[in-house]
Amino acid sequence: MHYLEYYMSSKTAPLKIPCNEGIEAVPKLLQRLTMLGMPCKIVDTCQMSEKERGEIYNSVIVVSVKDSFRRREIFRGKHGKSNFFGREVPALVVYDDENKRKIIDVLPKKMGDRIITIKQSLEKFIEEAMKGVGVNAE
């Protein structure tokens, strides 16, 4: 079963940009996933230094060399000079299991011209988890 870590700041409001669409629903979605048996952790970055957030960003962004530029654009802005990771742009890191041996995905992300938001991904995880326990998604 996957393990999720959600990086956000309790002191900095997320930017009002497409990749943050539905971000206000994320804590409740994570709570629901936890109730369905998927381990989730919320990491508040408000006390982290720029360096600490940068180190986490650098460790998770390499999930895929092929699309790391697209992820960098989301978390660093068009010119790559800012670090929005886990602050202005909350991030969801999906690991293969609680041992965090392998990063499966980092969200939000771009796929072609589409942005896959954290909310969309969590809703999909909930749907899959409910099928696994034989519960109707409605």
C-alpha cells in the first residue's frame, strides 16, 4: 500500500494558480484515506528554512528525469528562481510503502497540457481504496 506525505505551510497561503485548484479539500481527503487504511502524513513546512525545503525538494523531484523539468516549472516558477515547494505550492509525495524506499509520484504535475492536481489524485486514491474494501464511492 502507498504511503503519502503532504507538504504544506500553515502560515503561507497557497498561490491561486491552476495547480493548486481544490487544495482546501486536501486535509479532509487525506483524513478519509487514513480511515480507509492508507497511511498519510502532513508535514508543515512553516518552521523549515529555505535550505531544508530545498533539500526535500531536491530529494523528491528526481522521481522522473523525463518530466522533472515540468515539475520544476510548477514548484520553481517559470524562471526557476523561486522555491514554492510545500509552501505556495503544496506538494504530495507518493511512496511505494511506509519504508519510503521508492518515490512513485510527486504532485501536482503536468502531463502534456494538463495539470494533475493533488485533489484529483487523492480522489482517485479514495476511489481505488473504496473498491478495495468493497464500498461504493458515492
